[in-house]
Amino acid sequence: MIAGMTRDSNVPMTSSLTPVDPSGSSPDGVGFAGLATAFKRAVVSQCHPRMLLAILLPFLIMLLGALVLIWLFWAPLSLWLTQQADTWTLVNTVDQWLIAVGLFSLKLILVPMLAAVILLPIAGILGVAVAAVFVMPLVLRHVCGRHHPHLQRLGRHATVLSVWNAVWVMAVFALGWAVTLPLWLLPPLGVVLSLFWWTFAFARLMRVDAIVEHASAQERKWILKRHSTGFWTLGFICALLNLLPPAWIVLPVFSALLFAHYGLDAIERQRALSAPV
């Protein structure tokens, strides 16, 4: 629970799904202070040897996934992209001009770049999903042991819900990424679409797994609704970090820590506000 939170006996109580917040914080719960606290705690937790070791699993999954995807699909995908590039008037015009002035062929750079843009995010979302399903339980034990030792586990069917959520998010991400990929030819949209889809992936994957073990079904619905802005903000922060390639190594576990700190704080806060006087 956030330090300093107390229960005012004069504050009227409502049902557990509509608790009154005596702190006067923003409608989505703990607001900016809660996000900042979660980020600070996640940075500290990431430096713990156990959490540093936890990086290995999603990283190895991402690496193995990338190698398998490149081995299976790089050649046919590159051939298909080359054939498609031959029909792009603007690309052909620029390519011919660059060759004429003695520089380089645009297609030799563009085709491998597009192939990487298509294949690498699939390996990336696989690593994040692995972190959400398999690493999150380790993260929750670590975070609970240090910040929420008395938080009761009320979640049911956590593994089933986690796996189903991961499959659903990966499917939507892969389909959405593929469908909107042509828009990357418009330079500003490349960054915008990347941020959008990775924000979606981090927020929808991690917010469920962060609370599914400890929150009851009613608590889960209330928290996901009331703290929606906070979870999507955390997803956007992770998407921004995802633009930096070195962050790819730690981001699956760090995002799990970030959402775990925020989600568990939200559960403990809700139960404190809903507790009888």
C-alpha cells in the first residue's frame, strides 16, 4: 500500500466495486504519483540478482524465435518484397537515380529493412508473452515478498486466463501489425504505429497478469476499469523504451515489474478503501 494511506472513519462506504477514495486522488486511482512509485520500484527490483537472472528466459525465447523466423521466412519474404518493390513507382524512380549518380541501390537496403520490420516484432511479442505468462509469477513473488507480504491471493484460474490473454493479444498484435505495415511507407506513421501497437501489447498483456493471481473476479473488473489510464500510460512508457534496441534485453522483465508494482498497489489500495471501519 502507498505509504501514508489511512482510513478516515468519517468517509462513507460503498460496495467493493465502487469504493470512495478519501485521498482525493485522480479518478483513475493513484494518478501520477502511483506511476512514478511503480517506475522507481521497478528500477530497484530489476537490479536484484533474481530479476536479472529472470531476463534470460524471455531473451532466449526472443533470440530463438528470431533465428527460427529468419531461417524459415527470410528468403521467401525477401523475394516477395523484391517483387513488390518492382511495382512501386516512387521506389524505382529513386533507385534508378541513386544508381545513376553512382551511390547505391535503394532496394538493397529497403527490402532487408522491411523484412526485419515484419519478422523481428513477432519474435519480440513472443518474448513479452513469455514474460507475461511464465516470468510474471516469479516477479509477483519477488514484489509481494518485499512490498505486499500480507496481500491475500483471491484470483482463480490464473494460468488459464493468463494463457488465453497472451494468445489473444499476440494474435491481434500480429494481425494489426501486418495490416498497417504498408502505412510505414509514410515516414511519420512508422513511429506512430510502432508506439500504438507496442503500447497495446504491453498494456493488454501485462495488466491482466499483474493482478490475476491476487484479485478476485470483481476486483479485477473494477481495477482494470478504474486504473485503465494508468495501465495504458505504463504501456506507452514501455513502448517508448522499446524504440531503443538495447532496452529489448531487459524490457520483458522490466515491464512485468512495472505492471506488478502498479497492479498490486491498486489491489491493496482498493481493499483498504473497502475494508469495514
